[in-house]
Amino acid sequence: MDKRIVLASASPRRRELLGKMGVRFDILVSDVDESFDGAPQDGVREIACRKARAVFSMAQDAVVIGADTLVVIDGCALGKPKDRADAKRMLQALSGREHDVYTGVCVIDADGEQARVERTGVVFRPLTDEEIETYLDTDEPYDKAGAYAIQGLASAFIEGFNGSYENVVGFPVDTVAEMLANITTDKK
């Protein structure tokens, strides 16, 4: 792709995954309201688009990629924990259960906007209080939706998943690649 690509995210995980796709890109971070009303899958789409639109207003010569991820259990969205007690509450809720991870992706360029939502089901094994406390003693849970990182120490908590692993990390690479290819294809 000849156009400049900008990732509208400060997430090191998104940066790493986009880089592994062989895409050269810049990073511009937006400071948008991440609150929403309605279904979590609609919320992640809207927040991803808010992020992409805010950055596109600063980089209209670029293709801008925005993304947002939520962990959802019993219809309740779990964003990033506010503190240790909030992270503990989230991990206790996930223990021994299946939950959904939704990532919204929005790609914007001068010709328009595309938005998609990917879902992955994740199953946690039952966790002991000691395992939760030990995990909370690390830095890992505090800047992650649902208070865990599937690619980190919390990988030991996962019994299985159905869908895209990268989606749970926060950046569904297959979806992003397809959206970027649509931009290239549409212009020919």
C-alpha cells in the first residue's frame, strides 16, 4: 500500500501485531471518550471509530486504523480495571467460566470508513484466590480489558478459546488485513 498508515492506539500489543503484518506505520493517539450506551459489540465499534475519526482529523492524507477491545461476561462489559480491587473482581467473575472478547476495528481514509467487530469466546479454568492474588502482584492486569493478558502470565488461566487469538490480544490481524486490502482493491 502506497498510502501512509497511522495506528490510532498507544497499545504496545496493537503496535506489535501490526508490525508483524509487515505494515509500516506511524502512531498518533487520540484522547476520546470511551463511554457508550448499548450492547458491548456496538460500543467497541463506536469507540474504535471515534479513535480513528479523531486521528484522521489530524492526518487526512493517511489510512487510519482505530481499535477497541472489551471483555464481556453475562452481558456486562469489563474494560480496564480501575484498581486492584476492580481487577480482582473481574478475575473472580471470569474464573471457571466462558466469556466473550469483542474487538472493534475502524479503518478510515479519504474515500470512506469501514468498521467491523470480531468476537472470540475464551474459557478460563477455575482460579484459586492465591493465583489471583499472585497475578495481581504483577503489573500485567492493570492496563488490559478484563484484567488479563492472554499472551502473558494469564495464558496459564486459559482452558481454550474459539476464534481469533489475536482478537483477544486486542487486534484481529486477519480482519485488519482484509480491511486494508479492501482499501487497495477499491482504488484500482
